[in-house]
Amino acid sequence: MKLPVIKNIIDRYSIEELKSAEHQLMEGEALQLEIAGDDEGEQLTHVLAAIWIKEEIQRTGCDASVALRAYTSRVRQSIN
């Protein structure tokens, strides 16, 4: 998971575009968006993170940096 990549795709793509990219990755289809990642698994991680963050922004009205911190906190807690 690379935070600069997630920040970039949050700025570039809508939730609908990201959900389409998620579907493409899950189905093994060619990805129509430019999503950086070492492999399809990392690309999917970036897409899922961006979707969660954008939905959090819509749900709470917070800005992207607050939602990104909430996401990274959530990931850290799941690891511990």
C-alpha cells in the first residue's frame, strides 16, 4: 500500500470509476484506469482504499487527509 498512489487516485477518479476498476481487477479484466501498483493485488488494495476514503468523505463531510488518516489507523488496528 502506497499512500501517494492512493492520494493520487482519490483526486483523479470518482467512486463509480473506482468501483468499476475494482470489478475489472476482481474479474481479471484489463484495467481501464491508470492505477499504479507492483501487481494486480496492490492495485486492488489502492482502489479499495480510495473507495473507502471517498465514501468516508461523503458520509462524514471530512476532508481527504482526515479520511486518509482514519483509513491508515483502521489498517494499523487490523494488523495488531
